[in-house]
Amino acid sequence: MKKILVTGGAGFIGSHTVVELHNAGYEPILIDNFSNSLPSVLQGIKNITGKDFTFYEADCNDAAVFRKIFTEHKIDGIIHFAAYKAVGESVKFPLKYYHNNLNSLVNLLESMLEKGVNNLVFSSSCTVYGQPDKLPVTEDAPVKSAESPYGNSKQISEEIIKDTCSAQSDLRAISLRYFNPIGAHPTAEIGELPLGVPGNLVPFITQTAIGIREKLTVFGNDYNTADGSCVRDYIHVVDLAKAHVKAFELLEKKREGHYDFFNLGTGTGSTVLEVVTAFEKVSGQKLNYQIGPRRLGDVEKVFAAVDKSVELLGWRTELSLETALEDAWRWQQRLGSK
Ligand code: UD1
């Protein structure tokens, strides 16, 4: 059975990817330092898969950890999620973001080259496009100057990986540019665990509906969109997780030095108010919300062109916005109102 190392394996997207790797016949090996996740996630994974996967509680900034893992296991590929991801925090503490997100990647790449581990799937973001000139945004759209140190750390990471692949190394890599991952596993065993006040829309909605937050503020209704609120491409985390398995399978067919990047989205944009309405429909809850000012740094609209992913990864999304919101709501109900 092929072994895939999943860094950040206890995180939101990491944990769902661990489950999909298992479903596809791979053995995931996890590393996480619980900086933005909880040990209970491992139990959730076990409840779904019936397996206790090998787990390393460690920090990816510690190069010795990768050497140890690569010595103890024959690793066929790595899916690298472990990184900080709070946009606002990254503006306040840029060095924290550059240090963690870039240092851990360089460590990982150096250890991979040293130990002859050749396949890397990297967790990137549609933030690299900024506000695209054309929509849906295709992968050949220009990378725009980043709005935050977080966004910049993703852009620089993609460059680091590309440069390493072209430096005659044996490395093969794919960056996956996520649009807006939402939802939870349909079993409600794993889902998103925001620490503190959620910055992202859907956890804020479900926390409001269950009574943790008083009301949602919709950040602006004067954008040039159907109802004035921002447009995003919301993708079910289970669909997103499956794309990582496809990316690894594609890498295995490629030659040394291969590097490519793909959009992971549904291809359809929804406004914030459409998400609110869809949530009210699937949950049967009336959501308390108000319209507020625009949030600094928000782009007006972005949604993915998916042709390249469909053609080359052989992947497309299967789950609807409604299903994602239903699953997010079931997960919130499981977490409760504390
Ligand atoms: C954000 C980041 C993006 C990052 C992603 C990671 C910004 C500008 N972008 O995406 O780089 O990759 O998170 O998770 O921060 N909204 C409200 N009220 C809320 C929360 C959100 O109206 O309380 C709106 C936002 O204005 C936006 C939409 O909901 O239009 C989605 O917001 P969010 O979930 O934060 O994701 P992004 O901003 O798209």
C-alpha cells in the first residue's frame, strides 16, 4: 500500500484528505503540531475509517522530523497542508507567517531531496489571483501582488516549489489553488474547528445560527454583483479532498522536474446573501444578519475556471452548495453552542 505523508493532517482540509486517501486505497501518515487543530480530530478520523493511522505530533519547522519519518517509512508522496492561514493575523504578524509557512516548506523540500522522496502536492490558494481581470479565472491569469503576508507566503511558496522542480531535481510537484472550502464530513465526525471568532463566512453563519454569535455582518452590499454582496466559489471540503488524491495520481505519471498548478473550485460563484438564503433553506433557521461596511482587502468577485482540472486531473466537484451548508450545519450541531 502506498504511503502518503499528510502535513497538517489534523486540520480542516488535511483531515478530510486523510479520509479520502484511505478510501482510495492509500495509507496516510499524519504530522501535526495541533497549533490550529485538536487531538480529537484523530478520533473523528478513526470513527470514519476504523483505522489508527501513524501520527507524529511535531512541527514542520523541525527538519529532523522529516528525516526521521523518511527513515522510518518509505514515503511515496507528500501532501503539504501545514501552514498558518489567518489573513488578518498575517498583516499584524508578518514574520510569524513568513517564518512558519516558508521555513517549513524549505525544510520539507530539503529533506525530500536528501531522502529521494519525489512527489509533492501543495496547498495553495486562489488568493494568488487577487481580483482577476477576467472571470471565471483560469490558471494562466497573472498572479497579482498579494494583499496580505499570508497571500504572499502562498505565492512565494509556489515559486520556491517551481524553482526547485526546474533545478534538475527529481522532484515532481503540483500546487492546488483552493477557492472557498466549506462544509464538513457527512458523518459529522470531522469538520472545521475555528479557534476564537471565525474570520470565514460559513463558520460564522453556523455559529450565529446556534447562538454563539449574535449576528452575522455581511461585509458590503454595494459591490457590482447581482445583489451587491461579494461573489466567491464555495467548494465542499470532501470534493476538495478528493482532488488531492487525483493530483498525486497525476504526479506519478509525470517526469522528474514536472510542476503544474490547478484551480479547485466548482466553477460557479455565489454571493454572500445567496449563501445566507441557502443556509436558511437547508437548516430551517432564520439567520440574524445585518449589512455592514466592506472588509478591507476583500475582492469583489472570484470564481474558478475548472476546465484544466477536469481535463488533466480528471476531477470535478459533485456536491452542491446546499449539501455543503447542510453538512456544515450538522457539524455545528454536533459541536454544540459553546
Ligand atoms: C479568505 C482570504 C483568502 C484565504 C481564505 C482562507 C481574504 C481577503 N481572503 O477568503 O485569501 O485563502 O480566506 O480561508 O481574507 N464575509 C461576510 N461576513 C463575515 C465573513 C465573511 O460578509 O463575517 C464575506 C466576505 O466579505 C467574503 C465572503 O464572505 O465576501 C467569504 O469570506 P471568507 O470566508 O473570509 O473567505 P475569503 O475572504 O474569500
